[in-house]
Amino acid sequence: SKPIEPDNPMQPAATTVADIAEAWLAWCNRWYDTTLVSGKTRKSAFFQLLKVGRWLYKTHPEVVSPADWTRDTVTDALAMIHHLQVGDYVSSAFHHNPTRLGQPMRPQSKKAMLSALSLFFRDCQNWEWIPIRFDAARCFAIPRSLSRLIGPSPRVIADDVWAKLLWAGMNLTEED
């Protein structure tokens, strides 16, 4: 697998790959080059996979490929995501908001990591790159308790826009 290209705007900078097994990085690059998801989603998932790679490097150095994952690895990963704090397993080149360092990750960030793992493993299994040892969609599903914490994010609608919507709703006809 080719290394990350620092000059490619669609790929993260090369400094983001410290403390990751070369084999894991090769798998992430292979997935990145093959997946059909959009550029923004692909790049976001790639960053999440790098975090997982740093976690593996530190806690499970024997796991260097998605084919090495077992149900126990999945369980450990879920526990890691649950306890994740701001600044954990990110590149030293990444600058954090110092006021958030060490605080629990927000629910949206945990959801992003679960979604990235689900996408990555589903693709690797569907493309027959690795054997199916667990159901990735089920194992990395977003728990309801986490979804409830995210919830809707309503926004204030300006009075003039609200008046137009109200008027349009009151004057709706069957032809509309």
C-alpha cells in the first residue's frame, strides 16, 4: 500500500500517522483508496481509524490488521470509545482546545468513531478482504443511550421567516 501523500488535499498530513502499526496504516490506506463514500465522510472515517490504530498500537500491538480482530477486540474497542477523552489517541500534530483536553468526548464524536469502524469493517468483509468473524453493523451500532444524548439541534428561526412560513401554511390549497 502506498503511504499517505502529504500534498494530496484529500488525505491527512503525514504527521498524523505516528504510533500506528504500518500494517494497520496500509489497511486504512487501502480502504481509503477503495471506498465509495464521499470525500468528507471518507476523510473523517480515516481520521477515526487512525485513532483506533493508535489505540491498537498501545493496547493490542498484536492486532495489526482488521483480520486480526475478534469479538474480544471489538468489546475492548467499545469500552475504549465509551471512556474516550479529548486528546486520546490523536496525533501530536493535532492542536486541541486546551480547555477541553481530558474531558469526556462528546456523543457526536463517539458516534463518528463507531460509524467509521462499522463502515470500515463492513467494507472489508463485503469485499472479502477479511473473514467475517462478527457482524460489524451490529457490533458497532450506535446505542440508543448515545443517540438520545445527541438528539435534535433546533435553531431559532427569524421572525420574518417564521411569518412567511405561517402565512404560507395558512394559505395552502389543494393545488399546492
